[in-house]
Amino acid sequence: MAAVGEHYMRGLYGDDDYGGRGQQRQQQSTFTAAAKALAAGTAAFSMLLLSGLALTGTVLALIVATPLLVIFSPVLVPATITVALLVAGFVSSGGFGAAAMAVLAWMYRYLQTTTSSSSSSDQQQQQTSNKAHDVKDWAQHRLEQARAH
């Protein structure tokens, strides 16, 4: 049994001296985990630093821009409303145009299938009429048989 375990460990570690290599691999695994933790900590600190800088820049820009916004608000507010209305008009115009094109395309397809199937619909009506006459004749025949008995 010891021989089976020995071969298994040699195959697992790829070495005849599997006892010493396991401890070395454990130290290497610990070093790898520490390196990953250090890299993750560095990345997290960098992102936190960049986030703080972005927040600081935003607050400073707001401090500088607030007096300008207050001074120019009689001009900026109507201009903003005008631009918003223009954008809404162009967007709704494009949407209505796309909807109109979709309806026209649907109508074209519908009319194409209707005109091409008009001859086949005549055939279908004739077949339906023939089937109705057949059913009527069959029912009359069955009634005559029932009266005869």
C-alpha cells in the first residue's frame, strides 16, 4: 500500500522527493497570496485616490461656476429651455417618421399578399362552397335513409 501512495505522490508533485517539495509549494503559495493581496490593496488605494481627486475637482468646479450661473441665469435658463424643446421636437419628429415608415411598409406588405392571394381566395371560396354542398347532400342522403327505415 505504501508503494501506491508513493507513486501517487510522485505523480502529483512530479518529483521523487515529494516530502520536501510540498513544504516548498506551501511557502510559494503563501508568497503568491501575499503578492496578490498587495497588488489588490495597491489597486484599491489608487482607485480611492482617483475617486477623491474627482470629487475634489467637481466641488471646486461647482464653486467657481456657481457665481457665473447666477449672473448668467437670465440668459441660460431660457436658452436651456429652448434647446430642450428643440431636441424634443427633433427626437419626436424622427420617431413619428420612423413609425410612419413602419406603417407604410406594413401596408405595402399587406397589399402585396392580398392582391397575390386574391386568385387563391377565389379558389378557396369555390372549395368551401363545394364542401358545403357535399355536406348538404350527405345530410339529405342520411335523412332519407333514416326515413326509409
